[in-house]
Amino acid sequence: MRDLSCRSPYYAGSFYPKDKHELITLLHLCFKESLFGPKNKQTLNTKIFGIIVPHGAYKYSGAISANAFVEIASQNIDTFILIGPDHNGIGKRISVTSEGYWQTPLGDILIDNTITNDLKKSCNFIEEDKIAHQIEYSLEIQIPFIQYSARNSFTIVPLLVRDQDIQTSILLGNLIAKYSASKNVMIIASSCLTHYELNASVHKKDAQLIQSIENLDIEAFYQYLLNLKTSVCGYGAIASLMRAVKILGSKKGVLLRYSTSGDVTSDNKNTVVGYASIAFI
């Protein structure tokens, strides 16, 4: 009998509202009213293989994320493969949860145990780790965006990467492509870009990083990370997505929206964080 355990919404009430109606109101603002949001309009109107979105508190990065989620809303995806960094560094090299469901104020979402079990069987360092997932926010805060924008029911595959070296990232991307090639999936990498530098510096560094991401150039991306001494928290998640979508047929990434937390709050005096939503077509 399956273990239908529930992962509770650990960060509801901090990164986003825990009250259902307050959450819907804020998501409505992100999608339809914010200066940094999409105004609920699509711009690409083509097949999308994956997206990169940030994971800041909704009031800072939510509208940036909405630009990507609105683009995939009409694709009627069956399974969302979520890849994010293990900020706490306590999980396995790659941590997965393969049974049960995740809860948010908008409802419960089942885990796709077919893909998760295939991943675990194929690689000895993709392992079950519910504790790492329970206290990590990078994936949790993506799910209400999907629930708000999706037009059909869906499942998720949650993956946290602790080891983000290029070899591990490419291997994970290969496996994701292998086990999702025949399925109706969307790959989502959760990452913010440069952290805690002045606004002008963050814009300059992130522009170079984004160019390498749009070009699907993993080697250049890692070289920029090293040369610029930048602090991208989910760089391994981004690289795994780049590898997977390229195998699946993506030709390039398209920057949908970029801003920093300073742009959103009109604060150019303090240190900021960079946010980008990128779609791969």
C-alpha cells in the first residue's frame, strides 16, 4: 500500500500568504496588475520545454515568475518536474520524494511516482529524503503559481540538488530527458540570480549569465559563475534544465522578464537580488 504522506506548506505565511483567499488575491496581482507581471498575456505562443523562475517572497519576485507561468498555462501539462537548490545543505546529493502529495493553501498535489522511481533506480545518488524537502522553500513556492494558472490537474516530481557541480548537473539533465521524453511534462528550475550586491552590479553580472543561459551553453554559464564570482543559488538546477531541454528539442532560451528586488521596491541604495523568468523554446 502506498504511503500517502502529506508535505505540509512549511513556508505559507512567510514567503506567501497561508490564507487561501489572500493567496489568490496576491497571485491575481502578480499575473494581472503588477508593473512587473505579464498582465495575463502570453507573448511566445509556441511549444515551451522548460522555464526558469525565481523563488523570492512573492512580494519581491512573484510578478517576475508570473511571466513564465502564464506562458505555459495553455499547454495542459500532466507533470511538472521541479528542480531547486538545497539551501540548507542537509539532503542527499540529489533528494527526491516519490510518494504522497504536497499541500498548499490551494489544495493537494500528487507526486508522480513513476518518474521519481525511475530516477532513483537509474542513479545511486538520487535518493529519498523527505526531511530535506520539508524544510526547503525553493520548490514549495512554485506550486501555487501552477495551481493558479494551470487549466487541468497535474502531478509533480520534486528534486533538490545539493551537489551542483557541472558533472552532476549534466547527468541529472540527461536522466530527466530520458524519463520524460515520452511524457507530457514541463521542467522548472527554481533559482534566483546574483545575491546581495548593489543594483547596478547585479544587473551587469546577471546580463552575462542570462546570455549564456539563453544560448544553452552550460560550460560558458559555469565559467561566468567562476569569473564573475557571482552568487546564483540554484545554478545546478539551471544547468540540469538546460541540458534536459536541449536534448528534448529546445533551441534557445528567451528572457521574459528581469528585475532585481531593488527595482521592485525602488531601492537603489541597498544590496539586492536578481530575478529572471526564462522560457526555453
